[in-house]
Amino acid sequence: MSDSPKLDFIREIIAGDLASGKHETTITRFPPEPNGYLHIGHAKSICLNFGIAQEHPGARCHLRFDDTNPEKEETEYVESIKTDVKWLGFEWGENLYYASNYFDFYYESAIHLIKNGKAYVDHQTSEEMRANRGNLTVPGTPSPYRDRSVEENLDLFARMKAGEFKEGECILRAKIDMASPNLNLRDPALYRILHAEHHNTGDAWHIYPMYDFAHPLEDALEHITHSLCTLEFENHRPLYDWFIDNCPVPSKPRQIEFARLNLTYTVMSKRKLLQLVKENHVSGWDDPRMPTISGIRRRGYTPEAVRNFCKRVGITKYNGTTDVALLEYEVRDHLNKTAPRRMAVLDPLKLVLANWPDGHEEDVEVVNNPENPEDGTRKIALTREVWIEREDFMEDPPKKFFRLGPERYVRLRGGYIVKCTGYEKAEDGTITEVRAEFLPGTMGADTPEGVVCKAAIHWVSATHGVDAEVRLYDRLFTVEDPDGAEGGFLSVINPDALKVVAAKVEPSAATVEPGFRCQFERTGYFIADAKDHVAGTKVVYNRTVPLRDSWAKQK
């Protein structure tokens, strides 16, 4: 009995094609449209296509930009996509392509269809074409321009290319079947007029191919063996096959569909993500609340965690929604093993050790990562005054509260056991300072006889601690299915998705470079912000995930 892991259905197909000799190797592609930033859903496709290429000798995966719509595409998006793919751990080498580099071939293919009586120029308005298309129970009505002669269509199409017509004045359509039960085959548009500057070709073209026309031709030109698409393109496959069968292409790719990734508490529509950015609901595409790859990177997610998540979700034919807690689990699991520990106090309350000599300091040795002994230890100066978390002290603590309270004991992480001897309050009842005494001889030692100390708390020296801006990020939406919200997805934006606090951090957390990941002990995993953190000058941390799933507790 084989111990090898079971292949998903796509890898089974590929293994069969290679075993039968149908293909000598595998060529896949990741073909994003550069009309926005990639999101976590794209990560699944990236891991699938590039992952397959890594699994077979001689195989490769192309990074191809399907840039056929100059009105929505920008160089900024192209560069961000390259960054995202590399961050996930994949390389395309020499296999970088642009749909716009094939514009001449698409045009020649359109001429080929016209000459064979399989394409025509239509002067109907978009409203007329929509009305004449029919529906699932009513066949479409042929355009009055459908039977134009080949010569007339060639002339009109050449004039479209030359820029003689206004946008929307006419289009080129395939002549297939206006009564087809598949609406995609009811004379789909091949070319539309756009007098727009293209990021790659400038103003060389006045006509641009439709996505459905260009996409299969690109795959064929690049000799893609397995064209992997999400399920929404399943009904488009007969159209893609028609283009391949009727255009002068050098190869015939096989399209295979799989279920896209959907996550709870998340929207994946590029249109909706763009709306969040344009309407300033977030600070940009890389806002750490966004599900974009640049957003989760800035938030502190690791590429290893994202790849592990995509592997765990798997490849299926059935649409479903994955709990975002699974992604957060993978992030925690990886960071728990790799992130060094640091101490930070997010809601500072001063603790004064009354019996500590003025000006005296002692080095406390603490472990950098208990999950990885090779990370060693570090020394932190303990001083007479330290900052502790406000929630670690209670004036009248309940029985099972094991932290600090009047006459109670607690250990300062790595240091002495201390006993609370008093506290001060403001007029409004707020605790302003806690007084305590340390127990000599308890650093690194067992709790003395007769002392009840059941907890250790983190702290930061008031003398050496550094001010920090800490951004507490949470889920962007308050409901599992924002797309299904009665008032629309904007109505369920989480008002607490970002809280900014003035914190105190130990010195070693202040001198690191942007991108440094760590666990703030007892609090969560954090990253020094890629944009705003300046080592030793301006300390800014983003929360990646809490130590535990706080949402599960709420539910």
C-alpha cells in the first residue's frame, strides 16, 4: 500500500497526461488582470499553478498579465503583482508575458474569422444587443448586420482599427449561434473601440480584444498544457474551445476548472476592494485590514503560513466558504515557531518597587523563543519603576484572578516575585500607580514557602522603555458573509477593526528594522510596520493576530 499523499483531481489529470505520453512536461500559467491588487483568493491560484510547475521536471509556470483593458489597468498593479508572487516564494524566470504583446496576433485571428465568414462588424447599440441576446428560455435575435459581406466586414474592421469610429459606435462579433442554450455562444463580442492609452502599448491601438477572445489565444500561443481556471469560467469553456478550433493557433490547451477560495468575514470582489480604497474606508490597497496579499504582508502574515493554508484548503470542484480562523491558525502556528518574544505594555500602568534602591539596575535574562532554544536569550534591565498592563492589576480581584492585587504576589517575567503593598487613585477612581516590594532571592528561583504566586506578568522598564504606536487590527467586517448583508457590505464594516494605542516596548523592540516580526508576550503577534516604522526613531507595530481566536469566544 502506497504511503504517498493523495493527489487532488487536477494533479491526477496531469499525472495521467504525463503517464500516457500526451504531454512530455507541464506548462501552466498564472494570468492576472492588472486592474487591482491581488488578494488571498489569488494566492490559492498562485500556489496551484506555480506549485505544479515545481513538482515536475522541466515544467514551468508563466506569469502573464491579461492586460486587454486599458481603462482599468495600471503599471502600479503590474509591479504589485510581481512583488506578491515573489513574496509567496515563486519565480517565473524568463517566463513573463503580457497579453498586450500579442495584439497583432489577436488582430490577425479576427481577420481570419472574418475571412471565413465567422465574424462581423455590428452597429447595434449596446442596449439593442442586450435586448436581442435573449435569455435562458428565449433564443436571441440575429443582428441586422449579421450577414454583411466579408469585404464589408474587413473594410469596417480596418477602419475601426484606424480610429475612424467613436467608442460604442460598432463592435466586432463572432458569428456562432444566436439560439445556443449557452448564452456565451450567442455571437459574443471580439473587439471593442477604446480610444485609451495603454500602459504597455501607448496609443498604438484604438481597438482592444475582449478578455474571452484573448485569453484562450494566449494560452495556445504559449503552448499551455493545462489552463487552470475557477468555476465561474466553466460556462465559458465551449466558447474558448470554439476560438481555439477556428483560429490559427499552434496548440490546444485543456481548460480545467476548480473552486475559488472564499473566506468568512471577507470580500473578494476586486470591484468592492477598489470601492473600499476609493471611498477611504481603508488607507489603501496595502491596509492591513484588507485581504490583499500586500495587506496581509504588511499585517505580518508569513508566506509559509499562506502556502500552508492553501495546501490545507485543497483543490476541489465544489464551491464553499472557508473559515478565516483557519488562515489565522496557520499564521499563529508558523509564528509560534519562528517569532522571537519581546515585551510590550499596551495599556501602561506604573508599578513602583518601594524597596528597590534608587538608581539601581539589574539585568534580567529571558528566553527569546521557548519553541526554538537556538534563538538563545537576551538581557533586559530591571529598574525601580516599570510599566505593567493595567488589566494585570485589580483593586478588588476575584478569587481566580492570579495577577496583582492588594497583598497579592506575582512574578515579573524573568525577574523577582513582587508583592503589592498599595496603590494610588485619581479623583475619577482610575488607578494611577501601584506600589510593591520585590522579594530578594526570588529571581530565577522557586517561590518561597508561604508565598502564593501563580502567575508571571510582562513588564517594561520605565527608565529604558520606548514609546510606540501599536495598531490593533481586527477583522474588517462584523458578519461572516459581508456580501450577503441586507444593507450591503459597507454596512457591516467593523468600527473596531483598527484601534491605535500608545504603548511602551522594551528597547530591543525599538531598534529593529521594518518587517521585524515578534510575539509581544501574552498579547499577540506583531510586525514593525513596513511604511511608518523607523528603527530607533519612530516605533510603529501592527498586530498580526492575537494569541488566541477572540472571535470564537464572542460566538
